Amino acid sequence: MAGKAPKLLIIEDEPDMALGLRDNFEFEGYTVSTASDGEQGLRKALDEQPDVILLDLMLPRKSGLEVCRELRSRGVATPIVMLTARSQEADIVAGLETGADDYVTKPFRIGELSARVKAQLRRAAQDEDAGEYEFGRMRLDFRHCRAWRGGAAIELSMKEFEILRYFVRRRGEVVTRDELLERVWDMPNYPLTRTVDNHIAKLRQKIEDEPASPRWIVTVHRAGYKFLG
Ligand code: CA
């Protein structure tokens, strides 16, 4: 696998299964992290921002379905491959409805799982190359500078596209006002960081359901902003 090692998060409560999967994927060149219950899995998925997630369906503390639903409702688009038992057909359908991308039924051949994980990574990489990005009800087409909210086209300025493009690249990380001035405005010594705040406020009006209590572009006290899409 070329380039940086892809990050895989395995959320699986059965220790032998988790260990076996970890060994296999580490051998294949992934950086692997594991979680043994749904709550820990959700936390790690949010904190560590893996490139792909293997999610067991039956988990203590929070089921795989709940984890999946919660991630998607927070706008996390990371590919999710569900691990299910053959007796859980109904849950498989539910899983796909909550936003899982694929599933394998236990017992599975590791080669099959590995191929499916790779396919998800390829698809995610293509989405990124295509310059399209989705979060919540928003869809962005960076290449053609078009945006939609809940399916309806909305107007964003070039600056707003640039801000969002930078946020997407740094999603989940704290971005300072100075950094935005330097990267988006190309003026590192521009004295008025207030400019940034004004633009963010306008952008929130366009992309947030409740601009006063934003969900996608949050303010990090004394630091800057964080994009959670
Ligand atoms: Ca389980």
C-alpha cells in the first residue's frame, strides 16, 4: 500500500477476534486501534479520526447500530464496515440504513474482509479527489464552487469555499485565526483577526441550522475554530 499507512479502528468486544483482526491488518500495513465496547469505540472514532472503521454489531454499552447512527448524525463520513452474525439479517439492513457502507457476516474469510476494507478506502479517496464533500445536510463541490443545503443550491463566496476547503482538510483539529488569515487570506500579518470572525459568522448563517449554537464550525475558546463536519 503506497503512501501513509491508513488508520483502521476496530470496534469489537470479542478479544480473540479483535486480536486476530489487529494482527492481520497491522501485517497488511495499517495503523490499528481497537475498542472493546460501543462507547469507547465512538470516542475513539471521534478522537482518532480513522480512515476506516470495522464495527461489530453486538457490543456492550452501545450497539454497533447506535455507534453508526451517532457518527453519521455528527457528520462523520468515515467508511464503516459492519461485522455481523448470519442470524442478524434484519440488523444488517438496519445497519446499512443507519449509514454503514458495507458488511461482512461472521464467520468470514479474512481475505474477503480485507478486500472490502480496501474498496472502502479507495472509494473514500476518490470522493476526496473528486472535490466533493458532504456533512449533515450540506454538500460541497469544490471543483465547481457549488453548494447545496438539504438538496437546495445555496450561494457561497469564493472566500467561504476556501475557508471550508481548509476546514475540511483540517477537520477535527483546532484552526487558529492567524492560520486562516495566512492560508485563506494569504496575509499572515493582517492585524484584524476580526475579519475571520465576521466571515465565520456569515458562513454559519449559510450552513448551520442554528447559527447561534453551531454544530459544524465550533469556536474553541482562546484558540480559534474547529470544523466537525
Ligand atoms: Ca460482539
